[in-house]
Amino acid sequence: MTKITHRTVDKAFEIYLCLYQAVTGTEEEQNIYRQFSPDFFDLVFVDECHRGSAADDAAWRKVLDYFSTATQIGMTATPKETKDVSNIDYFGEPLYSYSLRQGIADGFLAPYKVVRIGLDRDLDGWRPESGQTDRFGHAIEDREYNDSDYDRALVLERRTQLVAAKITEFLKATDRFAKTIVFCQNIDHAERMRQALVNANPDLAAANSKYIMRITGDNDEGKAQLDNFIDPESTFPVIAVTSQLMSTGVDAQTCRLIVLDKRIGSMTEFKQIIGRGTRINEDYGKLYFTIMDFRRATALFADPDFDGDPVQIFEPGPDQPPIPPDDELQVGEGGAEGAGDADPFRAAQDPPGPGVQRYYVDDVEVRVVTERVQYLDADGKLITESLRDYSRKTLRKAYSSLDAFLNAWNEADRKQVILEELAAQGVFLDELAEQVGRDYDAFDLVCHVAFDQPSLTRQERAEQVRKRNLFGRYGDQARAVLDALLQKYADAGIRSVESLDILKVDPLPSLGTPVEIIKLFGGKADYLAAVHELETALYQKAA
């Protein structure tokens, strides 16, 4: 296997990986793919095939036509079916498709909730007073401005500040170190948003300059931090502010918040952006994510094309228009999509006037007028209701009675399996605990919310087990381990107790290495049996 780089070809390999740009060019001598014979390859696999290969007149199509004798397979998360561009026309009907809804139901992709925030200037528009000028003294064109103009033709600084404040408010209420991507209109907007977020988070921004980073195509410092942002083990950066660069090809496994403050007219781009949050990482507790929408972009969830099979409406003809702008992203040999950060609307949206690109207005008040939370139901539809009401209905659907839930809970070898199943159905227990009681166990949350049962805090459950002296048959060291596990349960819940990684967390290392601790119980099977007995004791009274 080899990767084609620097326009050199070695025909001694079986498998070749390359970018289209690495084997094509504007001059004939740059088309190095012709150094292979047309029948050299048996299989050509095209990833992200919704890009240029979906269009008849794309230069990239010449590569596929040249190797036409090979079996060609295209794969994409965002199939392109418009009157201009079609995957089906070239590749044929899909051999296999797997929907976002099915991926969530099967536990491979993370479910999500949507927080939609409506700002008065977005919903009602804004018109300047007669003769009003902007920060630089430019006379503002007298017309109605709305959210399609903001941060392109008109910048309302207090709007940017309010969006930053709402993002900060959400993170403070949940987790200020939750990996977050903020999608902005363009690079100028991204830099202003970065500064607004720094101003809204002066403590953490001062403690570490990488807490908030602008990661755009023109910013080498930010791009250098991209790998750290997507690394689950790297704390910083926490908040990545971008415009286009991170919409594709970024495997942000622990991203918990996606903020949309840009107009998204392309279903392809919308799917790609949402895909940044659908990764699951159980080791780091990433089982769901939140979308915060300031531009009504999530209206695209209602589009039948969002999560269904594509319907071909391609109509080939001699006057076929050029590829839409989102397919013109240029990918260099390094794979970074820096060119995508260009502002495709700038020329069309710039207001008239010599040297004036955008109007900057500092003194226009902006307020939040609507805020609603929506959850993904079992059918893949967003519904609007309180988290508590939605959770109650979903839990009662999953478990017909309290006895049914108790039986499932007590029979489960790992309680984490049940928690993952509930998360896949949109029951976010961590957020539910914020509303009902932060110190409640997942078990108590379900019993209380779904079946109106009285609840005990985790600390109360742990104390009940200690009073029963159930582990007298173990030696002093083993009892110390079980007592430490009980305290971990009281502090963080049942998830931590079930993971062997807990043996590496203080104070357990002071009792021995993981291997030594397991030996205290006679081996791994006996240790796991003791943990299961501990769990049974925790919930024994309720059962």
C-alpha cells in the first residue's frame, strides 16, 4: 500500500491512496494518473463521492472515466441529488445505505437535542435611522436588514456579544470544559466571536490562552491546534471557533456542543456539520450532544431529504449549470480544506460605497425573544417539550411498569448498558439530574421521573450499604477497596464503579496497582462478582 504524493508514481504496489489533486492538473503532464494503463486497477473506491465526481463536467471525473474498466464504488454521508449534480446518475442506485436515525437507534451514533434561540433583530429585522453611520463613519444604506445580512453586509456587535453570552451561559450550566465548535458566517465573524467568547470567559481564557481558539484556513496558530482539539485526551482547546474549515473531515469524538451562527442553505453542508457531533466515545462519557441554533438552520431537520433515501432529480443537458459553491472546496495534499473558509457571499452582499465592505454598528440593542429545547424522539423527529415530560413518556414506553424496570435493572450485568440504551432514545440522564436533583443516581432518576417513586441520593444509598456490613468476609484491604468504590459511586454514580479504569483513580492506587487490587479478591472474575454484589446491595431495598 502506498500514498501518491509529490506527483510520483511507483507501480510496484497493490493499493494506492491519493487525492484527486495529487494526480491531476491543468497541464497534461500533471495528469500523472495516465502513467497507469487504463486497465491497471480492478477497483476504484471514491470516498466523499458527493464532491466533484458527482458532476459531469468536473475535472475529477476524467480520472474515473480513464479507469472505466474497474469496478467503481462511491461512498458518502451526504449524497448529492439535485438538478445540477447526481451521484446516482454516475454510480447507480445505492447498494447499501445507513441512516442517521438507524445509526442512533443501533447505538453507533450519538443522539442530540436542539436549543433554538431567536433574537429580536433576526426575527424582526433592523432598519437604520435616516443618515445613520457605522463605527467608521460610513453612511448605512437605508433598507431592511435581517439575519441573511448579519455578519456579511452588516455587523451588529451586540448581537455577537449576546450569542457569546448564551454559549457561555450554557457551558456554565453544564460543563465549561465540554468540547465546543462554533460555526460562524466567515473568518471576520469567527475572529469577532472568538474575542467575544474570551470577554465572556475571562477567568478560563486568562488561565490558558488555548481555551478558546479560532481555527480557520488563514490562521496557522489555530490550525496547529486542530489535532489537540479532536484528541480526547487533550483538554485544550475547549472552544473552537470556525467558519468552514471544520465542517468536514474532523473526527471530534468528544464534541458535546455545536453552535450554529451561520446561514446554511445546503443540505450537504448541514449534514456534514451535524456529523461533527454524532461521534460516540464511551470512555469519555460522550453519549449525546447539543446543537445550539441561532440562525434557524435546524429547520433543515424537517426536510424529508435529511434522513431518507435520495430521490434522483438529475436532468442532464447541454446547458448544465456549474457545480454549487459548496462543491468547490479545494483540498490540498495535506488534506486541510483551508480554501473553504473564503466568504462566497462577500462580493454579492457587500454594501455599495468606495472601500466599504461591511457596516459595523456598536450601539444597537439585541435581545433574546424565544428559546426552546427540542429532543430527538424514537422516530428520528424533533419534538418540543420539557426534558422531564419527554423522559417520562419515553421511559414508560420502554418499561411498561416499575417492576419491568426493576427486573431489567437488577438482571443487567452492567448498568451502563441500560444507560446507553436510554441515551439512544434521547433520555439524557445527566441533564435530567440537573433539573431533578444532581446527586440522584440514574436508577433513582428513572424511578422518580417515570414512576413517581421517592428518591435517595447516591450518598444515602452508599451509607445504607455501609451500615449493613455486607462485606465482612473480605480482608481489610479488600474492604478498603469496596469502601472506596462506594465513595466513588456516591461522588460520580454507577458508571464509574463498573469501569476497571476506576482502579487507576485516587484513592485506589494507594491500595495497590490494578493487578494487585484484583488479586485481593482472588482474580478478575471474583473482583467483578464483588462489584456486582456491591451494585445489588445498593439497589436491594428498592428491589
